[in-house]
Amino acid sequence: MKFIIKLFPEITIKSTPVRKRFIKVLRKNIRTILKRSDEGVDVRGTWDFIEVTTSSDDPIVLAEARDQLSHIPGVAYWMQVTEYPLTTIDDILEKALPAFRERLAGKTFRVTCARQGTHDFQSIDVEKQVGGGLNVHTEAVGVKLKNPDVTVKIEIKRDRYFLETARGEGLGGYPLGSMEPVLSLISGGFDSTVSSFLTMKRGIRTHFCFFNLGGHAHELAVKEVAYYLWSRFGSSHNVRFVTVPFEGVVEEILKNVDNSQMGVILKRMMLRAATSVAKEMHVEALVTGEAVAQVSSQTLTNLAVIDAATDHLVLRPLVAMDKQDIIDISARIGTEEFVKNIPEYCAVISKNPTTKAKPEKIAAEEERFDFALLDKAVAERRTVSVSDIIADDLTREEVDVVDHVDQGEIIIDIRHPDEEEIKPFSMSDREVMHVPFYQLRTKFAELDREKHYLLYCEKGVMSQLHAMHLREEGHDNVGVFNPDKK
């Protein structure tokens, strides 16, 4: 089966060398991602569009390809098409009749034709002749040029043509890796996850930096949402997740810093630490989820004082966005349910936080801070590839992973409902429950504690992370089922 990939419009207005470079990167990204489920996939195209040809017409392979193409930065939209050599308009009608007969029954429709190349007919000729034939030889209600129920799309490319059988919106933006990398400060909340997504969408390879203020459970939850962002929107490129233990830094701030200045100084310490990490990673910019005036530390005055702590560029994709707009994006990209279940931890709470920090006052407060603790936190950071994000935690928390199910054990499929629809999972001789990951923490507590449950997801990552969550909360009756365990 063939897919035609249309480029994000901003790519097409670039200079010729830049456009070719972006298309090359996008082509490579598409191939990298689709090959994981279809080893024989073919990806080609150098200017107007990219053609993707799957090696199989298996419905699951095609469903996965459609889903993946909808989440790759740089894609404006994709079309699933059937390709034919161009002979006559009558031939186009002959091929369109069986392809659209069922879809047109009882519906209004129109035919559109986009054409490239030199031919002895015009696009309007194709639209009229094919439309008339479909109207006569199907059970369609009739032709309707404005807002029809079905649009029959035909694309002619010189000596061949395509009949569109399905279409989906892409992510837009630039191909991942077409811009320099950044280090995103991620806390797991709405803001930092959405800001990370926006940089990924803009083609920026986005590494993650997490300041651990709330213990292992908080770290696991943030790793989970970071893994989701990467696997959903950025898995064409490997990135790193850096955990900086910040409890000692927070304790020092609470002991030695004036209450009103705590929030600003904590942010400055985070930027200093992130800058040290970024320099070692050869990353030239930091990303935060701050928006102007959302909280007291995010006034323009305070942000300027905070930024003075680093010589790195600080990007704030959300700087002028409303909170509801941020939440809406989170819901659309699928991070909202993660954020709702991430444990909240307030590092410092000021009674009367300053909204107009003065550099001299901040400098005086920081003179009482022991910067050796900041250096120690940076030195003790842990770094793991996001693709192997659970490896660091498995050394600390034992989780049973099995490739078989014993009698009486119950499997819980924790995948998102959309994933279940694409690739259903069941076992003829074992009970399978369906509890989406975002409901698991609350639903699991209601289950029979005398029974043993095995969590299942396709790659085994989410299931292991959630099993660790549940074990830390005192549930010993949980393990992981991975039929592909090696």
C-alpha cells in the first residue's frame, strides 16, 4: 500500500538547499520509525512530496503506519492511495468505481483532481467525466460541490495517478533533528510537558532534565511522561533523560535564603545546574515551561533576574499562552492524563514571594548559599537514554517480568484505548482486563488483593513503570507480562 506525504507548508517556502535538507531529514525520520513495524517499508521523495510504500497490506501494519505518520514532525497530512499508470480518463473511472461504490451509497459527493505534468486534458475534464460516471453507476444521492458527504480525490503525477482511499492530519512543524538540540527542564506538569512537545514539533531534538525534589515516585512519573513524549513524537532520534538530585539544594535554600526570595533563587539554581549539564552535552539552549505572570516568579522582572544566572539561551515556548490553552494542548497530545496522576511536590512555598526581584538583593541572599551543594548535585546526576528509561530504576526496584501466564493470574491491558483499537490483545484461556494507564492508580486499589495481576503494554516499558509505581504504594500482587521477553 502506498502513502503520499505532504510537507508542512513552511518547508516548501525555504530556499532550495534548506528545503532539500529538510526533506532528506524527514524522509530518514519516517523510514526509521516505520521500519520498526514494517522492515520492508520503502520511503522516497526529493521535492514536492514523500512516497511511502509498505511491504504488506495487513490491516494492522497499515493502521500502525497511519498512526505513526500522524505524529511525525514535518508532515502536513498524509493520504493512503492506490497507484495506477495513467492511460485514459475512462480508466480512472473504471478504477474509481469499485474503490468508492460502497462509500458513495446514499451519500452526496464531489470529485477533485490535482494534476502535475503535461496532458491532453485538463483537471476539470477528469472531475466532470469521473464524477458523472460515479453518479450514474453508483447509488450516490448526487453531486454536491459544497460540503459533500464524500470527496473523491484524484492526484495525477505525470504518467501515473493516485486514488485517495484515506487521509489524516499530520503534526506539522519541522522534521526532528533539522534544528540544534536543546535541554528541556521537565517537572511533569502541564507546562513543561507542553513546552517540550512544542520544541519537538519545531524540529528540535529535545533532551530532558529533571530536578528531583520529591523522591523516587515523582521521578518515575516524570520519566513515564517523558518516555511518552519521545515515543509518540520524537522516536526517530535518541535523547537523554538527566536526573539531578536537588533535595540538598532545596534544603539549603530553606535554611539560608529569605522567604520572599526563595522561588527566584530556586529557579536560578536550576538554570545554573542545567547549564552545566547542557555544556557537557554540547547543547546551547535550555527550555522551560514558564508563562508570563502565571505565578509570582514569572513576572518579567523576575524572569530577567532568573535568566541572568546563565549564559545559555533560555527558550520559553509558552511565554504568552493562557493556562487553558496549555491544558487544551496537553489533552490533544495525550499528556493530560499523565499529568493528572503525577504526585505533586512543592519544593519551596513563600508566604510573600517577590514579584520584583532586585539583582543586588538576590546576590546578597546567594552569598549565604553553599554552592558546593549545587556542584555536588550536578556531579551526582544520573543520565539514561530515553529509549532505555527504565533501566536505571530496575536496579533499585525489582519487578517480575514473565512471558507466560499461570492459572489464576489476570492480565491488565494498560494501553491507551487508541492503541487497543489499532492492535487488539486477548488470550483465549486467560482473563484480560482493560484499564488505561491513566486510571490504573485509582482502579488497582479497588481490585481483589488476593489475586495476582500482570500489566501488559506492547513494548513493556509503560507496564514496568506502572508496576514500580504500584509496588512503591504497597501493592505486592503485581508483575509484568511481556510475551516477547528475551
